[in-house]
Amino acid sequence: MEQSKTRSYGSALYTIITVFFFWGFLAASNGIFIPFCKAHFHLTQFESQLIDFTFYGGYFIGSLVLYFASQATRVDILNKLGYKNGIIYGLILSAIGALVMVPAINSGSFGFILSAFFVIALGFSLQQTAANPFVIVLGTPETGTNRLNLAGGVNNFGTLLGPVIVSIVLFGSASKLIPAEQVEISSVNNLYFILAGLYVAVAIFFWISNLPKVTSDEKIEASNKTNLPLVIIFIAFCLVLASGPLSEYTHLAKSYFVYAALAIILLTLIGSLSASSKSNEGWGAMHYPQLIYGMIAIFTYVGVEVTIQSNMGALLKTPDFGGLKESELAPFISLYWGSLMIGRWTGAIAVFNLSKTMKNIMTVIVPLFAFGVVLLVNYLTGRDVSNLYIYVLCVIVLIIGFFIGQQKPVRTLVLFGILGVLAMVIGLMTTGRVGTFAFISGGLCCSIMWPSIFALSIAGLGKYTSQGSAFLIMMILGGSIIPPVQGILADTSGIHLSYVIPVLCFSYLAFFAWKAGSELKKQGIDVDNMEASGGH
């Protein structure tokens, strides 16, 4: 009986890891799908970034609905439903979205396509909210972190393969590339039929599996004062969505509404910080300044991680950066997401019980090996990867950064925030391969930030840790807002200059590390002995 349970749990874990792969695969594929849609549907750069807006907006809306439903009932809805059922319903929802994508693309309506993306993302939001804690309970608590890091590593592998495979499906092999305007719609249809089939297959596996029923009837403490800020942030999200009709009705440029939405979100969080510092009653987790600074940091981090690659297709199509076609972008988009994989695999070393000497050796070997995997994946598709070899210099800088950061959240985040600023400035001041690799190296800088931000943001929250984590997940919204902001700037000032947006993002992340460390020290928390491992 015990052996049967072990086999069942092992199968469930591998299946959940497959779900993690899907998240990374589809999110990274947007880097190829966005420039394809821009060329195929003749979109502006801002309009093309609405793909990320709806995709990451789905995460935000899904999290927001679950939060308000739980607040209204005073019970964690997802825990009450059960993690297993949450994943099944999320997979079915994503499958419906993938199937809707077929008539959406055939219709030629970009708005219809965005709606399908939103449904897929809603399913992902439900899956992700349920899958992370479910991974923890599929085994002993002591090894829960190891399982999450294993799942995260597979997620990163999905981000590496996504751009490569989607590029082949859309544009063919490297030996015979098809221009975006000539791509047969049937190629895109096949991609989403396959994804829908995989989602349904995994959902069926979960349904028939004998898994532990994990539920909770724990009452949720009301935090009524947090409701208004969240509603205002939701309204700001809708402002971006309605920027097109509003600009036509008011005769104001779309940029006014997009920039206003960003300002409203940031000012709402800053205002909440000020108000909660005067009275903690009713604010719950948002009474802690490190959490609100962290919410802005997660918003900024996800935004910069997404916007660098989402706008890269347009950048690489310019003469100064190679004048590439949509069908030639895959190696560079894959290298960007591969950079995140390189850093996260390196960060996962700390999870294992290794001697200090062995950890040091692996800190050198793992990132170089991961870089080799990135090259191999691209080489196997028939691409010439010799022009990517020089990127090893950026990987070496990452290795040095790991030795200096020593897995300490404040030190690591300050260091990689500053390195991110330097990389983006170098990219802004140069062109060609130097500028391209400088911007791509932003992926290396982002790779280790999520666990550092999370660790600093929820430190000292006590009974509000779960609620604080939920607020941080909502701030994935940054991936929905910041890419359109850069898209607007690209349309008005040029795609190259628009990369000043990542400079500002990395600057805040370095500031957050210093500020959060300062706030935690005031609360008597020893930030110098905190550790961050793994990655998002």
C-alpha cells in the first residue's frame, strides 16, 4: 500500500512538473508570437505588447477574484476546493482558451486573439496558485523546497524550448525560413490544437489519479482596508485595456492613459504604505512596509523580465541591430530565456547538501553547462550558434556575481540590480552584437531576483505570511503593464531609446534591496543571515 502511494505521488509530481513546463513554454513563446502578430496583423509596437498585457493580466485577475472570494467567505476558496481540483479546473480552462485561439486566429481579429490569451492565462493563474503548495505536500516537508526547485528548473527548460519550437512551427526549419506574412494559419492552428490536447490529457491524468485531498477550513482574518487599493489597481489595469476607445473619444493620445495607469498603480501602493504606517488595524499584511515595497519590486521585476524580450523582436529588426526577420529571432529570444535558466539552475545549487568546496565548483560548472544546453538546443534546430559563443563572457560575470552575492538576498539583489542598470546602459549606448548581448544579459540579472525579493518581502510577516504571498503573486501584473509602457515609448521615441524603461526598473530593484534591508533591521531581523534559493 505504501509503495503504491509512493508511485502515485511520484507520477503526480512528474505530471505537475509538466504543468510548470507549459507555463514557461507559452510565456517565453510570446517573444516569437508578438513580432509574428505585429507583422501579420500590421500592429503598432504598443498594440503588439497587448499580448503580454492580456496574458499577465489574466494572472492578476485570477488572483484578485480568488482573493475577494476568500475574503467574502472568510475561507481560502482554493484550499476548500482542493489543490487537485484547482489544477484540473485550471487545465480545462487553459484548454478551452487554446481551442478558442483557433477560430480567433482564423477570424483575423486581434481582439479575439487577446481574449483567447486571457482565458489561457486565467487557467494558468488557477494552476499556479494550486500547484506550488501541492508540490510541497507530495512528500516530506523537509524536501518540499527541493521539489519546487526541480519544478522551477523544468519551467526554465520550457522557456528555453518555447521560442525554438514555436519558431519552427510558424516559420519552418533554419534551412528554409518562411516570412511572417506568408505563414499558413494552419500552422498556428496545429500548435494550439496540440496544446489543448496536452492540457486535457494532463487534466484527465489528475482526475483518475489517487492523490491526497488537501483542503483547509482555516478562517481568514479580514483586512478590509486592503480592498480599496486593490480595486483602484484593477481600475488602472482596465484603463490600459480601454486606452484605444478612450483616446478616440477624448482625442487624447493612448500614451496618456497608459502612463496614467502606471502612475495610479504606483501611487496607490505608496499611498497604502503611508496610510498603513499610521494605523495597522484592518491592513493585514500591508501594514508591513517591506511587503508594500516588495509588491512594487515584484511588479517591477516581472515587468522588466517580460518587457526586455517582448520588445526585443522589434529591436533586432532594426538595421542597427542586424535587420533580422521574424523567422530569425528564435536564437536570441531563446538565449534570453536561457539566461534566466542559467541563473536559476545556478541558484538551485544552494538547496543541496554539498560541502562549501563542492558548491564553489558547481557554481562554476552549472552555469557553463546550462549555457551549453542553450547552444545545443539551438544547434539541433539547424541554427548557426557560433555568433552566440562570445556571450560566455556575460555568463562569467554572472558566476562572479554569485560568489560576491553568496545567496544573501540584500547583497544579491543590490549587485544584480546594479549589473542590470549597467547592462541596459551599455545596450543604450551601443548597437550591433554588443548592444544585443547587453540587453539579453538582462535575463542573467533577472534570474536570481524573484527569491531574493520574496524572501525580503515576507520576512517578519508572521501570521500574515500567506496573505502577503498572495499580494506578491498579484503583482505579476507588472508583466501586463510595463511592456505596453515601453511599447508606447517605442512608437513615439524609437525602439532603441525605449530600453530606458528597463534601466528605471533595475534601478528600483537595487533601491528596494537597500530599503527592505533597512526596514527589516529596524524590526530586529538579521538580513545578513537570510538565504534565498530557487527561482520563479
